[in-house]
Amino acid sequence: MNEASFPLNRRDFLRLGATAAAGCALAPLWRPRLLWAGRDDTSRVVVVRDDSVLSGSAIDPAVTRIMVDAGLLVLTGAASVSDAWLALLPDLAPDAQVGLKINTINSLLSTHPEISLAVAGSLASATVGGETFPPNQIFIWDRWEWELLAAGYTINTSTAGVRCFGTDHEGIGYDDSHPLEVAGTTQLPSRAYGDHSDYLVNLCLLKNHVWAGATHALKNHYGTVDNPGALHGNYCDPAAPAVNAALIGAFGVRQRLCVCDAMFGIRYGGPMGAPQFLYRGLVLATDPVAFDVICRDILQENGCTTTYLAHHIETAAAAPYNLGICNPADIERVDVVNPSLGAGPGPEPAAPGGLVLGKNYPEPFNASTTIPVELDHPAQVTLDLYDALGRRVRELYRGGLSAGRHDFTWDGRAGGGREAGSGRYFARLTAAGQTHSRVMTLVR
């Protein structure tokens, strides 16, 4: 359930994969990498929740901004929010355009302006070329302007402030010079994506879907093409990964961050309808597949019964798409709780990002497994083991750790020395207001 992508390797941000442009099997979508003792890539997904972000149905913009910034720091391990953005958007220049692709198909639960503007404001605080990044180079977009207006957005095509417009805006439209072959259909991409998004932030919602099981980052790109209605067969599998792969093949890797507006959620009957539960959260990742895995888990944890239909996520991880990681053992989930409580007077959240729970090895294991932990600063930590039902099996460590790497060994025994049975277990590392989780598999 968790993923490790720290420290960042900037070469990975620039890797586009020549095979994708040639229409062959895609090279893995860009993502930060961490190699533990030469082992496979893993992905980090950050879940930020704050009890004070909602007052009834109203979203507090100040708390939302704290949540965005805290999530970026933990996701990237950067020392500042500005550095986090420069890691996510390498070679960002003042004249680059950054698109925020939102989701406004459901006027009762669209990507909230408070979330979009918090992301835009955070990006506009990044220092680029000695100046903060121009807000006018950021623009919020989706399919139709009437949907944007219904969701509470203001259309802005001026030279001041964050821009906002739909694909149907005069002079935008769909690009017939870049037809995309997607699951047996021909789709035209929005010029908002092709012409106006040198970099892209995918801003989706926490919703189930009656035809796809769940709809998050991968399926949000149905709003990037002109005929999404033709892509809903077979539970959107393989159309959802195919549209993402086609966009990469035509334009390179432009999407650099996924953010789920998880303030509210829909657990059944989606994607339309009113919100059905409160979550008070945001989810952030660079890997859209791992991101969708965790969003799907959150839906299931909140009573959604359609998540088993969302097998397009597993398809996205497999050849020929190779869009990211879906194996729970390779995903490091980091939960950050109430960052607004620790926010100091300065612009940076207090929660540090330099903490990693690495993938255990061997995995799966029989007799014992090693769990690596790395810190860039000394901290008080606890490392606990839980079973699949959420029951604590054993406390592996509690106390202070110095900066650097530390290896912990689990011998497959529960508290009292008895052997734990075969199955999935979770290593949970808690420190500095964060909880890092990772799946492990014991095979007897």
C-alpha cells in the first residue's frame, strides 16, 4: 500500500521513453526512484488529512494550502516548497505553462476551487529565475466552461492572475492534427493539454464509478479527449490506461503530479450525485497508478463496494502500458495528520519530508525479512507490525534514531514469540506526525 520515491533523481523527471513516441511498449512513466540495495523501484503516495479544513461543507483555504505544502514536502523530501516544485517540474522557466486539469462533470462534487487555487498558489510561491513563478502561467481547465462556472470557477483569460477556461473556449478546441488511437477509437486531444500544458497537474476527485469501479487520475483524462463516451466498455479497461499512454506517446510526459481532492467522497452511484461521506483529505503522488491504488483503497475503507471493478488500474501497470506501480508491496503510503496544528509563523509547514520506509527484502519472505528505514535528521520513531485486519502483531522498535539508514529484522514472530501465520502484514513507521506504511507477505 505504500511507495518510496525519495530522494529524487532528476534524470527520471526528464525521461520520456523513446519507445512511447514510436508507438511501441511504453517505458515506465516518469516517477522519482529509490533503490534499496539495488532492488526495484517503489512509489510514494502521501495522504494528508486535517480535522480543521472543513466547517460544515465550507473548505478553509488557509488550511488547504498548509495541507498542499505539507504533502509536497513529504512527497519529494525537499527542504522547501519551492524546492519541491522545482523537483517536480525540472527546468521550469518563467514562460512555461502549467495546466491544472480538474474534474467538473458533476456539479454536486467537482474539484473544489479552494483546492485548485491552493495548488496554484503553492506553485506561484516557487522561485524561478530569481522571481516567483508568474500566476498567469498557471491555468485551470476542463471540458466545458458551463461546467466550470457551475462548479464555482471564474473564467479568466486575462493577463492577470491564474487563468481558467474550458476546451470549448474560442481558440482552444480539440486538435485534429494529433489524432490518438485509443482502444479501437480515434480521439482528439484538447488543445488545453497539447498547446497550453508544458507541465500538467492532474486534479481529480474521490469517487466511485458505476462503469469503472473507481475514477481517479487515470480516468480523469477522459476529459482530455473529445469522445470519452466511446471509452466506457469493459469497465474502461483497457481504455483508461490506453488514453494515458496515447497522450504520452503524442506529447511526452507532461503530467508530473496527481492530487486527489478528497475533502468529500462518493462511495456508490458515482461519478454523479451528491457527496456521501467526509474524508477531509488530499492525496498526492507522481505515479498515477500507485495513486489510483491508494485512492481505490480509501474508497473501499469507506464502504465502497465497486472497487473490484477497477481492474483498469492493474492493466495500467502491465505491458504494454507500464504507466506505474500497482503492487501494494512496492507502494509506500505516508499519512500526514493535522499539519495545520504544527504550522509555524513562516510559509513552510512543520512536517519534515526526509523519512523513508523502504521495501522489505526478501519479499515475499519465509524465515525473516529486513525492513530498511532512512532519516535525514534524528527523530523519535516507532516501528510496528499489523496484520491484514489492522491488529497490532508486534512492536519492532520504539525510540530515537540518528540520521541515516537503519535496518530492522522481523523473524516472522508475533508478540510472545509465537510464529505468525502466512498472509499479508503491514510495517508502520511513525515519526514527526507522519505514518509510513508498507505491505509485506509472509509465506510459511
